Amino acid sequence: MTESSEVNASDSEIAAASLYDKLGGDAAVNAAVDIFYDKVLSDYRINRFFERTDMAKQAAHLKAFMTVAFGGPNNYTGRSLRDGHARLVKIGLNDSHFDAVLEHLGATLQELNVPAELIAEAAGLVESVRGEVLGK
């Protein structure tokens, strides 16, 4: 194998890596979820949706869900996004709240020095489930 083809193989392996792997795997997802929820719980626009929530359990669910959504191992056993958010939709969860969540996700990933293209990829994945989360 020539040096040129070795570089090409390496490049294609990098291109084929999941967002989960590109972000840094389990440790990165765990750190991101912890920082993310600190931001969410400090935000008056959305913190009311978590008033009666066991946050340790919620964080574990989000870590498992994000791992799967970003292309990592599937250990998620929670409800569907629609079912998991239905109660919140009934009490007013809407697009403005979803936007706030996206804002906090972006800020969290920036705080973790994630490259802009990976932040955009993550935001796109989250955006793709907006309708499911909001019951549309």
C-alpha cells in the first residue's frame, strides 16, 4: 500500500466516524449532559418543566439517548420522544422552549471546545426531532 492510499483510508475512516466518536465518546457525552442541565435549570424560560423531575434519572436518560442519537452504542430504554414529552406539551412546551434547549446545547458544546462543524451536526440532529418532541 502506498503512502497516498494509507492517507486516503485514514481520511475515509475519519469521515465514517459517528458524531458520538468525533465528540469524544462516553466521557464527552457525560460532560456535555451535566453542563447542559446546569444551563437548563438556570434558565427561567424552561426550568419549570423540570420542577418535579429526578434530575439524576433524567440526566442518565439523556446521556443514553444522546449516545444513540449521535451514533454510539444503543443502551437507551426510555420512552419515545413523543411519549416522553407529551405531559410537557400539555402544560405548554412549544417551539420557543425547544429553541432555548438548542441554544443551551450549542453553548454547552462551545464551552467544551467542540468544533463548529460538529456543533452544527449535533444541532441538526436535535432539530430533526423537533416535531416528535413537540407532538406535531
